[in-house]
Amino acid sequence: MSHVVQLLPEFVAACLVLAALPGPATALFLHRTVRDGRKAGLAVVAGNEIGVFCWAMAAGAGLTTLLRANQVLYIAMHVIGAAVLVYLGVTAWRNAKRGDGEPAALGPRVASGQTPLAAFRASLVTVAANPKAAVFAFSFFPQFLPRHGDLLAATAVLAAIQVVIDGSYCTGVVLLASRAGRWLSRATIRRRLERVLGATLIGLGIDLAASAR
């Protein structure tokens, strides 16, 4: 573990930079926070961080080698992931077109698709369906891992550190977004967020499918 401790400052600095970079997860938790409230936004963050941790552990367990060795599995993973991302993107775009982002004013009942649990599931599906998250984990973590010793333990420590840093940053963004909820919850702003999320997921899905060739 001495190798990990030695490189820890560099790893933390890299995690801070990565946390600040916007991506599909950022669009998703902002969208859910504005549409469904702070609890839903935090549920998305929780789902995303679980996915990040799992992909990192998969990288440490040697899934990289398996994907490189099995071309059929590699292509299938990309195609399935692309289909899921495009489906989620089209759904978000259609919601914006229908105005489904409007707050429910006819009663206290919350639609099942707008609960924190639904937001958590959507976040898990998004990160699981994005093999690029895996590719990133496979390229990012190895440079900080020792060549000898308990590789999985070192991976778990580094993954936990990344989750704490990334989760703290994302939680802060959700809390800020919830405080600005009155402005962000305007119908026009909500619909734009739906469209941004939809376009981001569709673009990521298409790019993912193209990279499978």
C-alpha cells in the first residue's frame, strides 16, 4: 500500500478535476433535482457513485482483459449500452415536448417515475449502460495501482476516495440547485434541462454504438 500512499496526492488532485467536469451524470442529477426535488437529486448522486465504485472494482478485478480478449462481448456491451442510453434520451426529450416536467398541481400524489427510488434506479441504469465509464476506470486506475500485493484492496481504497470526492462535489451541486429551485423550476428552464439531458444521452449512445465497430 506504500505505492498507493505515495501517489495519493496526485490521485486526489485528479479526482477533484474529474469531479468538476460536467457529463451525463451531472445533467441527470440537475434535471432530477429541478423536476422532482432535492431527495431525487441526491438519489441520483447515490446511484452514480455506486456505479463508479463498481466499475472501478471491475477494473481492479481484471474485466479489462476479459473485454479485450472477447470481441463479441465487447461489441454486445457497447450495443446494449447504446440502446439503453438512446432510449433514456428519447424518453427525456419526449417528456420535454409533452411538458411532463410541469409540477403536479392537481394533487399531492407523486408519479412513480418521479420518486427518489425511480431516480436512483435511473442513475444506476445510466452508469451501468455506459461502458465508457468502464473504459475510463480501466485507463485511470491502473496508473495508481501497485504492481504487486493486494490489487483489489488498493483498488477499493482508491475507489472509495474517488466516491467521497465526487459524491461530495455532486451533493454540493444538488443542494445549490435545490436552493435555486424557484428559478430553475420555471417551465421553460425545466424543458430545456429535459432537452439537454435527452440530447446528451442520445449523443452518448450514438457515439458508443459507433465506437463498437
